[in-house]
Amino acid sequence: MTRVRYGPRGEDEIRRAREARAKLPDIWSTGVVALWETDPDVVAAVLPPPLKPTGEPLVRVTISQVALPGYPLGAGSFSVAAHHGGVDGWYPLVMPMTHERALIGGREVFGEPKKLGEVTVERDRDTGALRAGMARHGVTFVEVTGTVGASLPLPEPARKVDFYFKFLPGVDGAGFDGEPVLVHCLREERVRALEAVEGGEVTLRESAYDPVADLPVRRLLSVTLGEKTSDQSGRVVERVSARALLPYVHQRYDDAAQVHDGPPEAEAETEAAPDAGAAPADIAEGKR
């Protein structure tokens, strides 16, 4: 019988696939990293328990082009500083990717909040002008601009930690199928090039599905452009309360009811003048 490719794979095929994954070459990305301070109460509000705020209300945005062989990838991440179990790390709120291949492992294995989107990094080699953005549903909800400046000293290889919640929504539409778990994702990161970005500016635009504008830039700390690679491993550190996590599940998905959410300013105006409310699409883009 002709091989049926949807049929079961033999032990040798499974072993070869596992060994091939273990021997992947370094994959380098070129990306922009912006770091800023925002409002402490906002950071505390977006962290599901048992995550807690750190001593600093930090937001980190990473916008990268990844040199996957034959399959270039745009990858973004919008994260807040968080603490758990004696470890400081980052809790991503949204991670747009430019194709489905990048979603599968991250969401199904680690619980990463990845969504399909547009991710761009554009550098003018003549002028040094830099623009990087993350967009979904026609809205560039994060944009970082500036001018590439001097080279910076390369940091030593470092271990970084991201926190993810891995869960499956219930088949009946209520709760979860199984207990959700908290994952510590460990990355050993190496940097081979790093440049300062002068005149850096971060623009957060109103988006009904990606409301990152609620974490405004109170003080921009740094913007850099770099080339880096990292390996990745994860471990389940504890099972978490389904009841405590359920109110945060909308962070992961495009909830249809979310389109009725307005930014805080619009809600206040609507309360004062019911006929003057603006739909999310009518809200002017602004720099935060």
C-alpha cells in the first residue's frame, strides 16, 4: 500500500524528528527593543495571580525580523515586568507573529499568547531612520521610531525568563478543560551586534483587540537595535487556580465583546455626554 502520510509514524521517524530538532542551528533575529516605565497600578491590574509586580513598573516591547531559513518571520512581544517564586521576568500580553508556523509550538507547547499579525522592522541605511511596528486588524497598535546611532558594548550571554499560562478553554464554553498551569520559559540569549537608537519614540494607538494604549509611556528608558539568538526551554512550575485565571482569559483571544471596550478617556466622555461617545475606529491616533 502507498504510504498514507496522515497515518501513524514509526518509532524511527519519531526519533529522527526529535534528534533533528535538537540539532537546529542558531537562528538570528534583528530587532528593536524599547523599555519604559508606566503606571504601577496598571501593571498590577494585568498580572494574573500568582504573578506579582516587581519593584519597577516596566514595559518592554520587542519587534524583530527572524532569519528562519526560507521562511522569514516577523515576531513581536509586548510584556510587563513580573515576579514569581523568587524569579524576576516578563509576562507578555500579546505576541504577534506573521505566520501560523510560529504560533503552533509557542501556543500549544508553552502557552505563549501568540496571534497572527503584521510585524515590520525598517531601517534606512543612508539616513539611519528606523521604524518598527506591530499591527493587527488594520491598526498599528505599537510603533517605535528613531535614528540608529553608535554601536554599544555587547552584553554577556544572559538568561531571561518569561511567564506563560498554559490552558485549554472548556468545550462547553465555560471554564477550562483541565487545570491551567504556570510555565517558566527560560532563554539563554546571545547578542552579536547592538546599536543605540537616538531620538527614540514609542507610539501606542487605540485598538479594540490589542489595548496596549492602557500602558502609557511615562518615562522612556531606552531604545536599541540588535542582532541576537537564543535557545528556549520551559518547565511547569505549578498548577494555578482556574477561578483566579478565568477573568484574564480574554488577554489570549480576540473576544467579540471586546469591540465594545473604549479607552478610558472615551468612556469618561460618554458618561458625561451620552450622545458624544466615539467608536474605537473614530479615536484619533496619538502618542503616549
